[in-house]
Amino acid sequence: MRTNLSAVILQMAALNLGDIADFPFLEPPDDKMIRDGKTMLHEVNALDKAGKLTDTGKQLAKFPTDPKLARMLMAAADEHCLTEVAIIVSALSVQDPREKPADKMQQADAKHAVFRHPESDFLTLLNVWNTFEEQKKHLSNSKLRKYCTENFLSYIRMREWFDIHAQIMQVVKGDLKLHPNTDDASYEKVHRALLTGLLSNIGFRHDQYEYLGARGLKFFIFPGSGLHKVKPKWIMAAEQVETSKVYARTVARIEPEWIEACAPHLVKHNYFDPHWAKKGARCMVSARTLLYGLTLQAGRKIPYDHVDAKAAREIFIRSALVDHDYHSNAPFYVANQKLLEEVGIIQHKGRRVDLVEDEQWLYHFYDSKLPEEIFSGVNLDTWRKTAERANPKILFLTKEDLTREQEDVVNEWDYPDSKKLGNLTFTLQYRFEPGHDEDGVTALIPVHQLNQISQTPFDWLVPGLLEEKCIALIKTLPKQIRKHFVPVPETAKRCLEIEPDFKGALQEWLGNRLRKLTGEAIPLNAWVMDAVANHLKMNFRVIDDQDKLLDYGRDLKKLQAKYTAEAGDSFDQIASDELQYTGFIQWGFDDLPETYEFIQKGQRFIGFPAIIDEGDAVGVRIFDTRPKAETEHQAGLIRLFQLQLRKECTYVLKNMPQSAAVELTYHRLPKHPIIDSSREISYKYDLLYLILHSVFVEGKTLRTQQAFEQDLQENKPLFIGMANDAGKIALEIMQLYGAIKIQLQPLNVNDPLVKDIAEQLGFLVYAGFIHNTPYQQLKAMPRYLKAIQYRLDKRINDPQKVQEISRYAIRYWKDVEKRMKKERIIPEQEFFRWALEELRVSLFAQQLKTAYPISAKRLDKAWDEQ
């Protein structure tokens, strides 16, 4: 009735008979039926939101069929698949010709199986048609009937189907002048055309069996469908029927992109996460597309100015022009950046925030100059080239614009850019950032000059900070001495009335000046340099011949000294009788404190208890360092969980996706270049370790029996699912690794590109990597390996980029070596280690995208913060 009513509504609209609700029917249709009919017509784009007839609707009104079927035919003409769709549409207009007698279900299924298409019940119907038509060409009517009987097809329904098809084609080719295609149409074309009439009947599989459909409807694929066992992610159905459950009948696999393309008048867009994209010099926003409550796509990036031009313009100005997160060779931009750096140094030198205009002033400067339609680097350049003909300096800043006080407030004498010591000259840098490690003045010391200098000349700092440092030094004196110099600021100023010669020790000079002013002598050991604020002590950055940072700090003597590693193996022997348990297969021991104090031979020791892995049981031991205890405790917990989940672990090991070749390849992987492990390598058990760690242990301490048992109970249901996911990821990694090794095999091992990739692979895929790699990072490894493949395919070998990566990699792994020699554990520097891989993706395979924004600057910050 609804279908018929929608056809009536469409014809009335086409004939300008007015709204159906106002028509004087003897028996007016129900209001809900009218609304449903109009809704369906809007769905097929026959009516707009206001209920007005569209151009599509005018065309649909010419078809003597249900509007949904007419929409399919109209789309088929556009997609050049009218031949196939006309057959399918006529099939949807009659009863299914396939018969399944109750007493011959299996025989019927066997006969019908030859028609079945693996992805589409619609194409199954097309196969029935094509087969019948072929038989019809050379069989008599009686033999054709016999053929139908043998293949469980209704001869009468087949004739009806052919009759309907003939009527449709008569209208299509005759009245509508449409031309059927002669070449076979693709799967996508046919189903995109059908989809235009079935937009309410789409579904997304949101669990193993059930689909989520339009407007929150949940349904299942009908058991008789050829896709019942396949269960594609997205489907469309010819109809949805409700029996004991809601079932979709006559279904096909579709892609969400097809839905979006077929329903531009129906989809809704949500926008989130507006962000600056430096590469495109434009503000982008993530878009989420929905139809009837179903998310078709989430995260597509589109220009933000298409959504909110005003906000996009503001972000462009702030990000590109104020924050300088923009690459441009425009003269104004280059000049302004240089000027801002110069005047920025004034504030760092003067240690004041009021000497230079702030970022808000800079924003208003550009905001007042740029037209409203400027929101990207492209249209800025287009506008600028025209505007600069009339005013070449329209976007140029001047020093007068940016500085609030006279230049002599911060002069070269008080705040020099270098410090000269004999024949040596050292560059000075300034930073005004209280709390930062390098707040104050920093001297850049080339490593080959490190032993040629002493701390004393640098204690004088720079003339502009000398008065403040003298005040600070006087305040470090004991009270009985300091009382002779109050008020301290005035006394310090009087000391500096005679300009110092900056020779000798600052404390000696200041002591002599104070004695001359007051007669009070000051012992040298009365000064407490360590009590002076950090920004009043020179900071040293030791650099190599490539100007790369080697080390930094404010104690020059420590930087000059050589450090040797310390050993502490005797602790195990001392603590051997303390808090020892062994042979447990469940938590049968006391809760474990984080630290454990004990006395041996009159001395107090502090140890760190941990559960340890004993193979077929667990025990408890004390360790000398917290990192070592945490490493052992993690392994012990994993073994204890495995002992509690014997049945589940056996199932996982038995059903783990793998092959003998993968196991053999994994076993033969080369050792890690740095991390030495005597542990037995096993693909299955390493993967099991990873799964147990990810589900039960990662991010937790679990030092009490209650916490352990609660963790086991809460996360046990996640175990099998995680095992399936991890198994697939590990298998993909091994396959990608094998493919890369094949790619590398014919290449020259001395090729810089090959050497760099081989080194990277050695740190990624090595003997036992599954055991050692956190699950979240293991999930990212296929992307890292695909980036390597892309780099090999494109032969990308940029020496500058390789050198940049190497700088961080060498620094990181050298630190790992140093810490391992000292503590015999792998240090917890996970973020920096994996950020190296993300940096490789960003440098060599940007199209694969990084997990988070990454740059050399971010890596430097990460290193400083670890």
C-alpha cells in the first residue's frame, strides 16, 4: 500500500494536482501512510525536503513502476548497466522463481548452488536469468519445463519474470529512449544503481552476526541467502521482513563510499578537530558522514574554510603567520621571521616580557592587513602579489613596530653574543624561561675546547646580569656576615660603581669590594654558589664538530670529568635469605610491598620485591634496583596468569594463525644489535606472552592477591579476542618482513639506502621481537614495514633525512647500551624509541600517516623530558 501510495503521490506531483493530503478522496489515506510515502520519495530524490518535485522526480514519474525500482533503472542508465539492472528489477517485481519443496530442501539447495554469486543475491538472480535464457534458446517448451522441474525453478514464474522484463524494456527503450548496455557491467556499477532505491535497507555488521541498519534497526541476514555465512561488513537488501527476528532478504556486499555517492541529499555531516595542516598551508577539519544514524566514514579531512571560513582564517593567521608553522619564501615572511628572531633575543637577554609586542599584537597586525577571504597559503600568495604592486611593504614588520622601549635598554655590552677567553671565542645564547633547564645564559663549547677552559671566567656571566648575581651571592652569606651589607641591592650597586676587570674569581672580587666599602672581611668558603638561582649560573652546551649536542649542564667540572659505569652484583648475595618464595602455581604468598628494608651485618639495605618466573611455577625475590624488579615482576605476573589460564592458553596456542615456515623464519631471525637475550625463542610462546602482557599486566603493578584476582576476573573475557587480533598482526608482520627481505636480496649491501633499511629492520624485527614489543607498538609495525617497502619501491634515499634519523637513533641506542651495562635492563624510553619510527614514516612515506604529530623538535623535547 505504501509503495502504491508513493507512486500516486509522485504522479499527482508530476500532474500538478496539489498535495495528496488536500485531495478529496472518498476514503482518504492515513496520515502516516502519506508521510511514509513522501519520505520514500525524498529518499529516492523525487521530492526535496519541502516536498517539491525534483528534476529526478520528473523523470521517475515517466516510469510505470514502483518509484524505488524506477530509481534503480534511472541510475542504471547513468551507470551504463541498464541491461543487468532491468533484469534484476523485473525479478524484484515477481515472486522468487526458485522453489524449495519441504521434502527436497537439500536437493533444491544443491541445484540452486550453481547460480549462487559469492557476494550478491541480486547477481544470483541474474545468473538464474542468464542460465534460463541460454536453455531457452535450444530447448522446446516441454524440455524447458522439464529443465525447470529438475532445477527446482517455477516455469510459470520464470515466464512471468520474462513478461515483466519485456514490459519494462518496452517502456525503457520506447517511451524513455534509454539505451541498454551491450558490454557486461561491473559489480560496482550494478550495485550502485540498485542502491539508489534501497537506501533504507543498508546495514553495517557491528558484531559477529547482527547488523545495524537505518534508524537504529537491528537485523540478521536471512539463512537462505548466499551471504549468510560470508557476512560482509556493509550490505544492502531488497527487503527486510520480521518473523522471529528481523531478516534481510536478497542482500549484497556494498561499500560505504557508494552509499555516500548515491545519497548526497540524505547524508549528514559532522565536523570535528579543526587543525592546521602545514603541508597544505591550510586549516583542515575532520568530517564524519552519517546516513540514518549509520556512520559511513569518520575522519576524512576537508578544508575548514568550506565549513567556517571565519574560524579557518583565524587559525591560518595564528598558525602560519604568528606561530610560523608555515613554509614560504615570500619576501615579507622571510624578513618578518628574521626580524622576530632578532627582537625576540632582546626579551631573552633583558629577561622581561614587556620589551617586545606579544603574539596577540602580531595577530591583529595581520588581521588588519588581510582581506576576509584569506585563509590559506595559496590565496595569500595570490592576493599578496596583487596587493604588493600598490604597496610593496604592506605585510612587512619594522623593528619600531615590535619593540616597546629604546634599543639601549638591552645593549651589546651588557648582553654580548659571544665571550672571549684569550684566543678562544664562545657563542652565547639567551633564554628567558624560568624553570627550564637552559634558563639564563648558555655558552656553546666545542668538545675539542672543553679541557682548555675553566669555570672561573664564566662565573662572571655577562655584565647585564652581574648586579643581580652579586645581590644573589651576598644573600647566600651567613646572617652574621650578611647583616653588614643591608640593604643588599644598594650595596651591590655601590660595588659596581667601579667597573670590574672580569679577571680572577667573582667571589674574590666581590669580597674585596665589600671589604673596601664596609671593612668586613669575607672568607671564601662563606659563599654558596649552589644556592644562586640557575639563571645566574652559566649553562654549558658541549657540541661536536657537527654542532650536535653531546651534553649540557651548569657544572663545568662534571662535564670535563670522565664517568665510568658502576657495578652492584653483590646485592643478590647479601639479600639471598630475605623474602624468598619458590614453587607457587597460584598466589599463595603474602602481598608484596614496593620496597623492603632489611639489616645485614649492622647495615640497612633497601630492596625491591618481585614475583619471578620459574618456568612451571613462580617465586618471589628481592632485587637491588626498582627497574630490574619491575622487569622481573612483569615476567613473573605473566607466568602466574598463564598458570591460572591453562585451558585458555592451550586453546590459543592450538588455534594461533601461523605456519611452519613462519615459525622457522621467526626462530632464525637475527639477534637484536644491542639487546642480548639468552631466552629461548618461540613464535607461539612469545605471542602468548605478548597477549597475556597486554590483557592483564600492561600499565599495572598488581602487588596484592586481591588486585591480581580482580584483574584476572575482569579481563579474562578479553583474552581470546586479543589473541585473535594479535595473531593476525604478528602474521602480517612476518609476511611483510619476508617480502622486504626478498626486495633487499638483489640489492648492493653497501648501498646507503640498503644499509639504512637493514639497520632499521635489525631494531624492528629480531629474534624475540614479539616478546619484547608492547602490543600498541606491535599494531603499528605493519605500517612501519609498509613504509620501508614504499621507500624501497621509490628508492627514497635523502642523506639529510637519514642523517637526521641517525642522530637520534645513535643517541638513543648508545644510552640503552650505557644503561644496560649499569642496570642490566632495557630502559623505559618507549616513547622516544617508537617516535623514531614515526619520524621515519613522516620523512619517507607521508601518505601512510603517523600515529601522532612528529618532528625533530618533538624528539628533542622527548629526549630532554625522559
